[in-house]
Amino acid sequence: MKPLSIYIHIPFCEKKCAYCDFVSFDNKASEIDKYVDALCNEIKSAGIKVAETVFIGGGTPSLLTNDQLSEIFKNLPEADEITIEANPNSITIEKLQHWRTLGINRISIGVQSFDDTVLRTLGRIHTSEQAVSAVKLAYKCGFRNISIDLIHSVTNAAIKIPTEIFKYITHVSAYCLIIEAGKHFKPIPEQHSIRQQKQIELILGINGFEKYEVSNFARPGFECRHNLAYWQPQTHEYIGFGLAAHSFLGGRRFSNTSDFNKYLSGSFQDSFPAVRNEDLLTETIMLGLRTTRGVAVEFLKHKLAEIQFLESLKLIKRTGGCISATPKGFFVLNAIIEKLT
């Protein structure tokens, strides 16, 4: 039996960010209790008894009251790693203390930037000062596995990360702003985007963080186990509960409906397509190459000529029976993946 991870989607926000492409709402606060009831029914119907990780994402899970979150946890199994996403402006001492009593041992704080100009550009409703205070408060309340999210390539300004923050955090997810169709953001020049990415990697490296995936960095031993499960479809499975949540279970990939009212009525799932072996192989290669560990050479036996070519360009390397991108290669990762899949 493969290790199982659980994802819980909480699709409510105080304010929907202009860049966000996730299924979430800032106008349904009165429906949260109904949603929690439907979510609990879905979890109960699955009858999951054992899980390796649980990740509560959104949306903004930290908007839930302590009672609402407690109802959800009554239906969840224990897990070694339990993460909740939180926004700086909705974190309180009372919530942090309650989360710990529920067994939550990892918190991911949506900082996005320590530059107030960038935060305003993104439409965030917290300040850099609030972000620092939220991280410190989480640490004060006993959390010792604290992650922050950052977004770069929003403006041309140099990246700001206050040195004091590294006393408290163990993990950083740093993403490039993706401008979807219809989103009103002006892209910055590619050279500035690459410069900011390099700045982040340098700052994090100096402060003891190691890159373990294209956008993720951690102190040794603090890699996000839940994310690692997503990136290893040959050996791990996951099930998603909540609106628009995705699952990969028993060789099948399926998703929940993204229709809010349909979900509340108890019609949870939309599709059950089987995953073909060749699709699983392609996905294993693609996701493996996103990590610094890479993908086992055995999955790439049909690509020996391409491997030799990419090695000659110093874009990939072989280590311990695995093929992985070099630091140079991570900047052209999509091209490498296209070549090897």
C-alpha cells in the first residue's frame, strides 16, 4: 500500500487577489458553516484511517473559526505532518494555540513579499510589518516548522527579505508571478525576473536554506513532505477533499466539482479518468526533474541520446543513479523536460 497524503481545500478569502487562479471566493462568508458540513460528509464517506501528511490549503484556511476547524479535524486521521495555510492578517494567538491542540505542526504563511509596494501591486491586504509580526507570533506560540510563500517578478525592484526572519522560518516557497489571460499585470523584462530569482536563491543559500525543488527551499530536514508526495506519483498517492480538489488514488486521477452549490448539495466528484502507464511515466519524469534529487535513470532509458546532449551543455548531471538539472539547467527547466518526455 502506497503512502497516502490528504489535501483539504478551504475556498474562502477576505479578499480575492488579482493574480490568484485558484477556486476561491471573497463573497461567501455566510456559507462557510454549510461548506464545512459538506466537507465533513465527504471526508467521512471516504473512510480514510491512515495518512502520512495533511495539507489544509485555499483560499485562506486561517479565516475559519476554531469551532469550524475542529469539526473538520474530528473526521481526519492523525498524520506525521499537518500543514495549514494562513494569511498574516488573519493569524491570532488564539488560533495558533488552537491549531497546535489539533495536531497542526506546520504553518505556511502567505507573506508573498516584504516590500509594501509589491504587496500593494499584488492587491494584498497586509503589510510587510504585519508579515514579520505573524511569523514571530507563530514561533512564539510554539511552531517550529514555519514556511513562507514569496512571489517575485512583480516589479523591477531588488528582492527584500529581512535578516531577522531567518531566526524563525524553516522553509520558503518562492514563485515567479504567472500572468494569466485577463489579469491586469504588466510583465517585467525576463532578465530582471532571472536576476530576482538568483537574488532569492543567494539570500536563502547564505542563510542555510537548500533548494530541493525548482521553487522550494528548506533547512535540512524541513522539506515539505506533502509536496514531496505530489512529486513522486510512482510511490505515493493523495486524495483531495473540498471544492475543486484533485486526487490520484488507485491508479486513477479525479477531481471534485468546482460548482459551489453542487458541492454543498453533496455531488462532490466530477470525473474518474484512468491514468495510462505512459502518462504516469511522463508525469514521473516531469515532476522528478523539478526536484534537485531528479528522476531515476531507469525511467529515461529511451532518452540516452538526449541525456548525452543535455550533459554536454552542462544542463543536467548524473548523481547516484538519478538525472537532475544543474543550477544552470533550472533556468531552462521547461526545455529540459520537453526534451526528456
